[in-house]
Amino acid sequence: MLFNTFEFIIVFLPIVVAGFFLIASVGNSRLALYWLVCSSLFFYSWWNPTLIFLLLASLIFNFRVGLALSRKPSRGLLFFGVGTNLLALGWFKYSGFFVEVVNMLAGLAIPVPHIILPLAISFYTFQQIAYLVESHDGATKEDDFLSYCAFIAFFPQLIAGPIVHHREIIEQFKKPETYVANSLSIGLGISMFAIGLFKKVVLADNFSPIAASAFGAAAEGWAPPIEVAWAGMFAFSLQIYFDFSGYSDMAIGLALMFGIRLPFNFASPYKSASIIEFWSRWHITLTRFLTNYVYNPILTRLSRRRMAAGKPMLRRSAPSWNTFFVLLFAPTIITMALSGLWHGAGFQFLIWGLLHGLMLAINHAWRLFGNGLPLRERLRGNRLLRMFSVLLTFTAVSLALVFFKSADVDQAMNMFRGLLGLTARAEYEPGLFGGYAPPFLKRSDVPIFLVGFFIIWCLPNSQQWLGLIEGDREKAGRWAWVLAFFDGLRGWRPTMLHGFFIGAIMAAALIRAFGEAATEFLYFTF
């Protein structure tokens, strides 16, 4: 069941929200939580009912291991729990890729298994790994299986995040006020959901065919014309942003309807002036997870080895290239390579991760050796240089996304041939090469690009619009009048203007959503 379908918006959501507060109103909050958990499991099983058994097995296993770790910490049990989760993820997501690598390296012809990838396994596996580590460290404890199920299976964030920590959400489910309908919270939730739905069905889905025309040609083995290639690349950059940030906004809005606040996943990432800043704004909860559970442990282990060998630690006041490569370059490259493989089982995802790792390492080197000044300090006060840096960062991210979008490395290389203008005219002449003739950029495509770029670079983001983060009016800069227009900061209250605007957004999104077949969110495949 997709967030952008008739059955979800008109049937499932009203019934679940009304049932939750109706049951809670008779004084039985635990029964209301049962209702929410069962509804979430039903939501998950909508795609494939058999996969619910894998999710339930994962919930039971991790709850028992986490409970044992919180009572008596054991590194052996922690490794067993984390290893079992990774083994399950590896079997379902990477077994086919592993066989392909073995066949390629050993010259074998082992049949590649075709295993159905369980929906959301990457997200709920990472979330439960974090829970096991926190249980071992004494940072959290859960002895109620129902509450644990609510923490993992809560339907707004179950499929594609945000990746939440136990302490962030479970305490909210234990507060009595959560089970009392709050018109302000519901109003905020509906507004956030409407904005996310608009991003998905009006913006992201309109960029999809533009991207498909270029990447479709590359998939057929031909390099698209240069203008088609660049338009397709930038179209996918905007598509994936509006698609995934739209999903995250919808998830946050849905949670707000139940009085639950989920962490934000996006903070205007395409306004970033460096790749380091980009990763602090893009898929924030994944960045947090990778930093805490991959990057920092690698860095700590390498640091201890250097200390044991009597070598100096990294000092920003007097950095050396040796310590940079050991303590920054290596952990960054390894972390981003794993990030790439987490997104998908394929060499193209590995290359995407390595490209980002390399860009991050270069950015770190510039910060360390560029006269000791962070990039943001160099850009401060120079608006023209800041604009150039934003455009450069956006272009670099878009170029890397060519691998992310492509089904394999060959398709990506065909796209890069098109981007470099290395396209023979005969490759796209009608009637040649199977009659394939990818369309050139149409004039009708230009307005959607202008709207997309205006939104990502000029307007405040959704949480700023609704005043959900303290101090965001100042961050909005000269567009703070938009926030004032909606009375958006501190003590947000529904107004007639706000209601009219959100109503118009929702109406446009619903007309689009119900008028065409619903399209799946891009991150559902991860």
C-alpha cells in the first residue's frame, strides 16, 4: 500500500487514525497501541502477505537479544545479534551479487539465485542493529514486546525511514498525551503530508519521464544526445530529491497525526556549498547511523593501532598527510563504499559510494590543509563564491547519481558518453539501431525545471515552512516572509490563508495521484 494511493489516503489512514483515538478515548491506551501495531503489520503485508513472517521473526529475535543485552551486556551476544541481522540482509539482498562476483573472478557459471527482496529490510535491519548496540551500551532498554513492535513497525516510517533510535520514539508512545487527539498536531500532520504528497506526485513524477528518456537510451546501449543526457541527469537529481524528501515529509506528517515526532531526514541538501555539508543535510538519519556505527568504530580502531605503534594522532593544528590518509581517508572511503552497497547490490552502487567517499576525502583535505580554515569560513560573506560552490556541489552530486540511477556500469558509461557529447549522430537518428529515437529536451519540460530549481534553491524547506524547528525563521533568510505569511514559527496555528494554501496543494496532489496509476517511491527498492 503506497502513501499516494486512494486506498491509503481515503480508506486506510482515516480508519486507523480514528480507531486509534477512539479506542484510547475509552481509557485503554494499550489496546490503542495494539490497534496501531496490527494496522502497521497489515500495511506491511499489503504487498506480499508471506513477508510478514520474516518481519515478525526479525522483531522477536531482536527483541529477545536486545532484552538479554540490556540485562547482561555481552560482546559475544552482540556480535551474534548484529551478525544474524547482517546475514539475513546479505542473503536476501546480496546473494545474487555475490554469485555474480564469484563467476566473474573465477570464470565460473554458477546460476544466479533470484531471491525476492523483502520490502524495507535494509531500513528495519539498520534500525534494529542500532537498538542492539544501544542495549549493549546501556543507552536503552525495552522489556515490552508490544512497545518494541511499535518502535520498529510503526507504519509511517517502516518502509523507507527515517531510521530512528529507540529512545527517540518509544518514550513518546508511553506518554498519556499521545493518546489524546490534538487538533494542532493533526493539522500540522495533514499539512506536512500534503506537502510531501505534492512533492511526490506533482514534482518527482513529472521529472521521471525526462530522466527515463536519457537513461532509457543508455540502457539500450546508445549514448543519448548531449542535451538529453544533461537534462536527464539533472531531472533524476530533482526526481530522487522530491521523491524521497516527499516520502519523508509524508512519514513525518503521518506520525504527527498520532502525536509522534520523527526526526527530519532532509534540510535543503541542494543548498549545500560542499559535499560534507551535503551529507549533513541529505538522508540525515542514514548519515547519523553510518557515522555512529561504521565511521567512528573504524576511526577508533585505527587510532588505537597508531597509539599502540607509538605514532601520533591526527592534530588539526598540525596535520600531516600520513595521519590524514590513515585516520580520515580510509574510514571515509570504507564507510561510503558500504553506504553504496547498502543502497543496492551492484558495482554501480559501489562506484557511487566510492565517488562520494573520494569527494568527502578531498573536502576533508581542503579543510585540513587549506590554510587551516573550514570551507564554510572561506565562503562566508562572499555570496558569489557561495553560489558557485552550491552549483559545483549540486553538479558533482548529480554526476555521481548517474551510477545510482543506472542498472549497471555499462548503462552509466553510456550516459557519460552522452554527457561528454561523444554521441555519433547515427545513434539517435530515427529508423536506425532498432528505430530508437530518444526525444530531445522539449520546451514543455523547461517550466518544471524552473519550478524545481526555484523550490530547492530559493524557498525554505517544509519543516521551515511549518515552523517545526526552532530558529528556522532566521535560517530562511530573505524568504522569512513566507514563514511569516503562514505564521510558521513558534506557536504555529492554522489560519485561513494557511488552510487555503494547504488545501490547494492537497487538491492538486490528489487530482494527480488519483488520476493516474500510483508510482512506487524510489527508496522502496532499497
